[in-house]
Amino acid sequence: MALKVAIVGLPNVGKSTLFNALTQTAAAQAANYPFCTIEPNVGDVAVPESRLDALAEIAGSKEIIPARMNFVDVAGLVRGAAQGEGLGNQFLANIRDCDAVAFVSRCFVNDDITHVEGRIDPISDLDIIETELMLADLESLEKRVSNLEKRAKTGDKEAGATLALMNLALAELREGRPARAAKVPAGEEKGWRMLQLLTSKPALYVCNVDEASASSGNAFSETVAGRAARDNAKTVVISAQIESEIALLDREERAEFLETLGLHEPGLNRLIREAYALLGLQTYFTAGPKEARAWTIPLGATAPQAAGVIHTDFEKGFIRAETIAFEDYVKFRGEAGAREAGRFRSEGKEYVVHDGDVMNFRFNV
């Protein structure tokens, strides 16, 4: 499963610069004027995973295949976007099929880069974007609720269940809170997702800071961190300018450059890690002479569900999963050593996969 994250924010906060760095391309034009991104740019990147190198070396794998993440660079929104201001609300639809939303806020001062609101205030930036998304959700729900009320009165149980979820979201939105603030009843998560609300998606606040603040943040990013704590969101501090420079370097040059800045890893790594945590995801591996590969699954996924990520037939005909913890695979130098040490396990349908499990599936179709 490829995680898809929408990058949103006001114009000139560094969204496209960040996107270019993350995807290591120049697909999105980064220019000093609003609306330089006209169509949503979609970039596919590899999820950094150092454990794959160790697995490939032990298994003698010819190819290393990491998990993937998609970033969608959405055009800069402005105050009034939900009513058609700026480039209008057409771009809000680009967010609907994403798994999470990364709100990029400007946390740096640079007189050469204009700000659409004429001031540097990351909290106000976040409020503007969140408000536009909430207004779009309100409009979407209010258009649908009348028809559902009529259907629910006729005894349509499905309509009644959907209406209850809509009213749950409307209660939050009408109080000026995003839909993600609602407490969704257990078992109703699928119906809730089907509402396709912009503000129900998990939020990640990305603080775009100047180079000097890349390792420790600054006063602006501290205010965003406080906001994230209140909103039960995640925060990442990144210098989009530094990330764009890192993207042009090879591995050795990258390590040296990061060290001079007091950083241990690129911001991309931190961004992905926080996105994984936000969405409750984890990684398992397959390894052999042909390839070493990382697979993304939800926390709590069972062995058959993990097998289904490779192919639906694997899940349908699941028999058992041959499993070795990553640490044991490395310590005992592969499957044979793990077997000899008694660390090779045969797990059934009820087994809950752990992050880092190295797995091989037995199935029958």
C-alpha cells in the first residue's frame, strides 16, 4: 500500500520547494509568486529503510525494493478558497483521496520572498487553511444531509447510519473544529472514511524553517508545536531549502553536509516516520536471492492480511507464515542460522505481524 500525503499551505510558504526536494525532481515550479503550482504535482518516493541493506547483504539479493510514498503538491490556497477565491476550491478535491494532510507553515523571515497575507504568522496560516477545508466540508455535508434525512425517515438503515456520522461531523464543524475532533463510534470507521471529509484526515504540521534553525527549530516552530499538541497532530521541523540542496548530493556528500548542519538524517526521513506513526503503519520484509523488499501494513495486521498486500491470492489461500524477527535474521545471518538457533517460527492465521518481521508465506489457491 502506497501512503499518499497532500502537501497544502498558503502560497510562498515553501510547499513546492519541499516537494521538489522530497521527490528529487524539479517537477513543481518553485517561484516567488502565488499559484506557481497550477496542477497538482504527484511525486513517488522511496521510504528510507536502512534495514533493507542488511537483509539484502545476508540474503544475497540482486535487487532492493523499498516501500513507496506519494506526495501531492496542491496549489497554494488563500483566504476564501472555499468560495472560489484565488484559484478556487477545485484543488480541495485533490486532497480527498489522500491518506493524510501535511500543512506547511512558513517559519522563516525573508524579505525577498513575499507572503500573501503580508506577515509571518504560522498559526494564522494554519487557521486560514484549516478554515477553508472546514468550510468545504460544511458545504459538502449540508448538500447531502437533506436527502439522507428523507431516506432515513423511510426506515433506510444505511441512510440512518450515514446521517448519524454526518451529524457527528457537522456538530464539530459548526463549532469551528475540524471533523477529526469527533469521537467516531467503534465499528463505524469505514463509514466515517466514506464521507471523504477533508478535515477528518490525520494532520501533520510541517514547519519550514531557515537553515540556521534546521536542527533545533525556532520561536515560530515552537508555536506550531504547541498548536499540534492541542490538535493531537504531529510536527516536523524541516528547512525546505536545505532539503533541496541535499537532494542533489550523493550519499557520501549528503552525510558530510548533514553533519556540518548538526543533522543526523534528511528531513524526508523524519517526515515519513511521523506520517507512519500518524497513520498507524509499520513495515515487514521479504528477502531472498531475487530481491529484498519492504511492505507497508497497518499496525495490528494479521499474517493473512500482510500476505494480501503482496497478492490477494496469498490472503485467500493462506496456510502459514514462516517468520523471523529482523534482529534474529541479522544476528544469525539468515534463515538457516535462525532455524538452527530456534528463532524461525511458523505462524498461523491469528498471528499479528510485528514491525521488522521477515516473512515467507505458504498458500494454496
